[in-house]
Amino acid sequence: MNGQNRKDIHAGIEVHIVLKKDQRTGKLTKGIVKDILTKSSHHPHGIKVRLEDGQVGRVQEISMPN
């Protein structure tokens, strides 16, 4: 699932984000969502979140529980 819709993202879920410094390479960082920073319901580049470890980036993928 992509991370373009705010309704799909909430605190505590595992996501893959792209950090600002990694936008050129597309390198993804995995973590748990702490805060949702994007106010709009949709963003074409991904909803911006803060992970529990403090890193900020745009959600590219939402990890689905098994």
C-alpha cells in the first residue's frame, strides 16, 4: 500500500519512508510512525511523518501485518 492517503496512516504502524537526504537515491528507511505531519488528506509524494526515532520523511510504503 502506498503512503499517499492520510487515512491509511496512524501512530504505531510500521512504514518505509524516504528521508529528504535520500530523495535522489530513493533509499527507504523503516520505522514506526509517531506523528503525522501532513495536514491534507492526500499528498502525491507521500504523507510526511515523524518516526519514533525522530527521523522525518514521506511514506512510500505501509507494511502490512502478517
